[in-house]
Amino acid sequence: MKPKRIVSLCPSNTEILFALGLVESIVGVDSHSDYPTQVKELPRVGPDLRINMEKVKALEPDLVVASLTVPGMERNIEALEKTKLSYIILNPHNIEEIIENILMLGEITNTLEEAQRLVDEIKNTVNSIKLQVQKIQYRLKLYWEWWPKPIITACRHSWVNDMSEIVGGMNIFSNIEKTSSIVEDSDILSLDPDILLICWCGEKMQNRMSIDKILTRPGWENIKAIKEKRVYCVPESLFGRPGPRIIDGLKLLSQIVHRSTEAHERPEIFGRFEI
């Protein structure tokens, strides 16, 4: 039976639910859900790391869609278990698992046809980009930054690691068998990335991102990406949310890497490019 009252506890879950056409069934979302525009009219149940379970219960949901994609969300699950509400947990680490989660949610909500269409769109985007980059001879080294102090980066078991490879690049920390990890400046300097992708988590941090701040970091002046000004502040909404908009993230990342690959092969055409 299709759930009639759904509460989402994180932005990526909200975006999947909307993409599945469940707009009439969503009765509440976390404070950070901001897409699509219709979500702004919905009741809020608190930040995704500090969900107010009393507010969730008051909405009388027959399904709560929870997440474990951010450290600290375990507290929400512990609180949910005490409420005896019906819930599912989405916790994808890579694109394959994002697809599996979409199909699972489609089955649970009786929207499997819509879920399959969305999955097909993701797969078609991936295959199209792979075709475009298959002749690239030099795979640019990409550095992802989720957090500045301490420096937290994306590792092998993350969807942005997949995205990096799909667009013809390589994540410099793909050798670390984690989703993310704290690293030192010296680690980054020794790997000398071609491109820096700054994607700080959270709206407040996103507003503080600045290319100039990165370009002038003490000790980073000899990194290739800094010297050639290949530093990009990219939106967390496209890279930090494992949902439908990874399609847009892949397209944007493909543009960045393609432009930088051309610059590597033909330096005369490169100019500073900001997002």
C-alpha cells in the first residue's frame, strides 16, 4: 500500500521522494531540505542532525525516511526506534547504492515505474559521459574538500569518488578505504592534485567558501592546481546529496574536468574559470 503520510529526515531523501512524484504524500521534512521549491511550504522537524521526534510524531506519518549519510545521524535512528513509527534508512556510499535506494523507495511507496525512469536517467547520464571521456589519455587528479578545519576529504567509498572516475578524473584519496577521512596538508601537497573541488558541508559553510581563500592558503602555493588556478567552489546540493541531482553534479563535474583536460593538453586555451 502506498504510504499517505511521509516524513523525510534529510535533503537527499526529500529530493528522491519529490522525484518519485510523492509531493502529495510528504507531510514534513528536515530544516535543510530546500529543493524543489514546493518543499518550502512543508512543516519542519528540525536540522538533519538534531531531528525533533515530537514534531515527527505529531505529523502522524505512516513512513519516515531516515538517513545515515552524515556522521551523527545515528542519534535520529536511536530516537526513531523509541517512537515505534514505521521507518526505513537510506545509507548509500556510491552511485550503485544510490540507484538501489531509489528502486527500494520506489517499491515501498508503490512508485516503481517513476523510480525506474529516474534510475534510467542516471544510468544514461553516466554512460553518455563515459563515452565522451573514453579517449582521454591523462586522468586529472582531483582533490575533494568536505571540511576545512580539520581537513576532511572524500575517499574510495563515496559517490564523488565514482563521479570523479566517470568524468575521466581520479580522486587522489581513492586509496583510503573509507567514505571520508581527515587528512593533513602534507598529504595533499605530496599528491599534487590538478584540480581542487571545494564543497564544504552545510549552508553556512557554503556561504563562506572562497576561491581566493584557497589560492592563498599558506604552504599550498606549489600545488599544481593552485599554480594554475584550477580551484572550484562547487555546490554541496549537487555533490553532497546522494539523490537525483547527482545527474546535474556529473554534468557540471564533466565540464570542469573536460575544460581542465583541454588545458593540460593545450595550455594556451586555459583561463580562470569559476563556478
